[in-house]
Amino acid sequence: MSQDTDTAPSGHRCGVLGLGMHTDARPDALQALWQQALDRLEQEHGAPQAVCAVAVMDTKAGHPALAPWLAQALSSPVLVRVPPEQLPGQPVVTQSPRMLARYGTGSVAEAAALAAAGPGAALRLARMVAGDGSATLALALRQAGPLNCCLAHAGEAANQGATA
């Protein structure tokens, strides 16, 4: 599939899920949060959003809850590791003073999703918090592009500090 010739229908925009996780986050908490997000997408937008990539801070890529949850919840998403220095400056909606002081952004989940989604990305879901407070989730949409745009972007991101 060539990126230059195989484009998706004009409405295709890849979803990039951003996650923030405490050390005590569990796969069941991530799943409950994901289900809450799916329900909200259905209510607000009338349909779920295809997720092509999951973005986490690079220090959380090996979190013990992440791999089991991904295997259960999503079909082969690209995992994008976002360095903390790419979080500040992202146009997040949520302004948590604690996260602002620690990471330079009001929401790790929103900033990771936007950073991984690339230029022109927009939030579709602002930060949502797991019932037990152990994780946050946000969803950003990449600009419309080739059907494999998220996979292509993950390769580009590796050159910009994020890795797939």
C-alpha cells in the first residue's frame, strides 16, 4: 500500500488514544475507562472512533497493565512512546495544576495523544479519569490522510523523538 496513491475516504481520520497511568493502574481500570470513552463517543458523536495508535509517556510504555489491556481491548494498535519533553506546548483543554507543575502540561493523556497524532490534530475526547483515579484517557484525531496514516506517522515520530 503506497502512502502517495492509496488514500482513505475523505472522512477518515485516525484516532490516537492518549493514556496517563499511575504505578497502581490495573488492566481492569483501563478497560472500564475505555468502555466509558466508547459510551461517551456513542452518545456525543453517534459512533465509536477507530483507534490506530495508543500514546503513552515513554517511561510508561512498560507499565504492567498496558500490554494485557491492549491485548484485550484493541486490535493491533501502534504503541507510540512520547518523550516528556514533547508534552509541554500541546493545546490541551484540561489544566491540572499538579500535572502542569510536574510535566509542563495540564493533562498527560491529552498531550500524549496530540503529540503522537501530529500537526493539525484535534481532541475528540478531553481527559477522562478512571473511577479509581489510577489512569486518564484522551482521544485525538489526526488530519485526514492515507488509510495507513497512523502507521506512517509512527515511523515519522521515531525521527522526532517518539518511537513506535
